[in-house]
Amino acid sequence: MTPSSILIGFVALEHVAFFVLESFLFKTPLGLRVFKLTPAAAEASAVLAANQGVYNGFLAAGLVWGLIAAPAASLSIKTFFLACVVVAGIVGGATASRSIFLVQALPGLLALVLLRTGR
């Protein structure tokens, strides 16, 4: 297994965790702590968070697809979904919280660089 595949697997697992947190655990004590929200704020934004969680689930699914796809297609699939992760992380970091850049965009960017350099 290549370093890029290991990092892509990590990024996919992160997005599964984001999916679960945003779609199912958003209003729980864990979700409130992770997102630094009051119960009222979480209640008011839960539908938006669930929608965002679904998108993170799609990113995870795409990365896993890239990891298991035939070699002829896997490079393109992984590149596309990693680029989506990076863009989402940059937008989230610029608009919601700078930590999103570190947690989402940076690992995605590192995986993309490793992938595209053949590592």
C-alpha cells in the first residue's frame, strides 16, 4: 500500500466521521462540544448540518471508490475527490473556522500531492 493510499484512507475516514457527527450526533453533547454550539444554536442549524454531513459522506464514498477502483480509473477518481475535499476545506476554513483548513484541506492536499507525485 502506497503512502498516498494510506493518507487517502485517512481522509476518507475523517469524512465518515464528519458525516456521522453532522448527520446523527450534531445535537448530542459530543456534537455540541465539537462544534462549540449551544443546544439552541444546534437545534436551529441541525437541518443544515445534516445536509452538510451527507456531502461529507459522498466525499468519503468517492475516496473509497478511488481506492478500490480498477487502476485505469483510480487515479482520476482519487484526484477528483481529493480536489473536492481540498476546495471544501478551503471554503470552510475561509468562511466558518480556520481549523477546517487544517483538519480537512491540509490532509486532502497532502494526499493529492503524494498521489500526483506517484508516492
